[in-house]
Amino acid sequence: MLNVFFDDKKFLKEMNNVLDYSNGYIEGINQGKSVFVDNVGKDAIDAIRQFVDSNARVNPAALQHMYEWNEAGNPSSRLFDINYVSNSFGLSFNFTFRQSTSIKSGSSVPFYDKARIMEQGIPVVIRPKRADVLSFVNEDGEQVFVKGSVSVESPGGTEAQGSFENIVNVFVNQYFSQAWLRNSGILDYLKTSKDYKNSISRGKTFGRSAGRSVGYNFITRARADG
């Protein structure tokens, strides 16, 4: 005669622990969500900077004002910085401008507030300091002398005004969700993770605490490749 003993108490305990493990896993993900969003912000900031750089190299007329003179697209010559704020609602990005220290050919001093003025299309009035006549080199390379002041309505040109804000908006509102999250590997990581399945045996023993740990570690490890 074959006797089979089924330990229903052990079985029920393990099943209850698995259920608690599942609930704990969700709790862990929720607890780590702020860290996940913060990590995405850090990775996205670098991607935005590179995105602006590459566009500046392709179209320097539109974005040269965001770099030192004749350095459009050079990361070490940026006149902007981008930061982010993360909260329970997600990410928000903001940018600030740096002062230019380089001197354009034909000038004797740096263009104060160059990036902000050209980005916002603020008219500039140039007045002589030590003489009655201004001397400068025009777009054709000719030396020009003007008595009195000169008003420049669009110092960065029509292509420059608002172009930096536009390219950042393209990244944040289009490229970020449509391409960057996928290309960065983050979406693949979130879709293909085996952490939950591989740790069920722990869940049978430790229940909710194991699930919480696995879920938290899973979501907080999500980072862009490279």
C-alpha cells in the first residue's frame, strides 16, 4: 500500500507567502519610483546636451549663440546648462545660460549675456565708449565706421531666436518618449526583467519583505545603457 502525506499547512503557508510576495513586489516598485525617475532625469540630461550639440553642428546658424564664438556643437564651449526636477508627477526640465568669455573677431570684449540675448531676440544698442565713432567689421569682412550708436534689432539673426528652446522641446516632447526611452535600453529592461520570477522561491519563505526588496531593486536599477 502506498501512503501519500500532503502537508496542507505548509502548502497554504507558502501560497500565502507568495501572495504577500506579489503585493510586496508592487510596494517595492512604488517605493523605488522616485529613485527611478531621478535616475532617468540624470541620464536624460546628458542625452539632451548631446542632442543640442549634434543639432548645432548640423545647423550652426540656429544654435551658434549657445556656444563660444565659432564653437557650435563643441561640448566644452557650451553657454547653457540643463537641469531637472523630479517628483511624484514625473520630470520637468529647465535651462540656464552661461556668460561668454571668448571675443569675436573685430571686437575687443566678450558679448555680455550673448546666449540669453540672442535666444530671446533682445535688440542691442552699441555705443562708442571713448570716441564718437564706432568701428567694426561687417559680414563681408569690410571695416566700417559709424558715428554715434548702432541698433541691432536681431543680434543673433532670425534663425537664432527661440531655436534653443525649440530644440529642447523637440527632445522632451517627441524624441524622449518616441525614441530615447527605447534606444536607451530602459524600456527593454522594464519589459524583460526576470527578477520577479527568479525570486519566487524566496517569496515562498519570506513573503512580503522579499517582494518589497526585489521590486525596489528592480526599479532602481533601471538606467540608460552605457
